[in-house]
Amino acid sequence: MEREIVKKILLFYRDVDGEIKYNAKIIQDYEERYYTAAIGETLKESFINSRNKVTKPTEATALNVPDFVSATIRELQAANERLAALKTAIMHEINKLPLHQKSILYDFYIKGLQWVQISGRIHYSPTQCKKIRNRGLDNLAKGFVKNSLIKNFNYPN
């Protein structure tokens, strides 16, 4: 795996939480729009029709929600599970690195610190930090290739 791909994966790591929150927001919007409205209508109907028969609000709600909404919610929930697993896998691979490589890659790619800040934290020059970063990227590439989840994930462009 090339360094540029490893960099792309590390930069995507920053966005995983945002992607998960965005998907959760869409799920919540769909649930509020369809499930809450359907429950309200079902409860209203059950009060109107409750003289001689018993209705099941949950069953009626499920039947009134369009199939595409249910499918979209399931897809988004599955995507969130994959994103969470990806984030865990990436951090697991980073944690396998030697301390200085791990520290520099985490600070630069995940926290977004500048070279001056990183070099001040670990007491190496920015040039040395960049060399350590390059070794870390190469080592991380080896780990990423072995991890099927990281290697096969469909990263956005």
C-alpha cells in the first residue's frame, strides 16, 4: 500500500465521527417523520375504532412506514456499524507502532497539529519528525494491507 493511500485513510479517520453523526441525524429525521406521524395516526384511529375491536398500534405503524424508509434506516445503521469498526481497526493498527511513530502520526493526522507543535511535544526537530512520520507511514501501510476491513473499505474521494 502506498503512503498516499495511508495518508488518505488517516485523514478519513478524522471524519468518521462526523459521518456517524450525520447518518444518525438522517435516521432520527426519518423516524420522527414517519414513525412518530404513523403512531399518532394509529393512536387516533384506535380511539375512534375502539368500540368493538382492539387495534395494535405498533403493527399498524410498521405497516404504514414506506419500505424505502425502513431500508434506508437499516442501510444507515449498517454503515454506522462499519464506520465504527473501521475506526477501531485503524486505531488498533496505529497502536501497534513504536511510540514516536504512533505519537507523530496521531498528532499530525488525527489531531491536526503543526510540525512545530509536534516537534515541541516530542523534543525532535521538524525534519526528524517528518522522517519518523515516513517510517511510521511505511509500517502502518504493512498493517493496513493485512487488515481486510481497512484494505477493502470504500473510502470517499
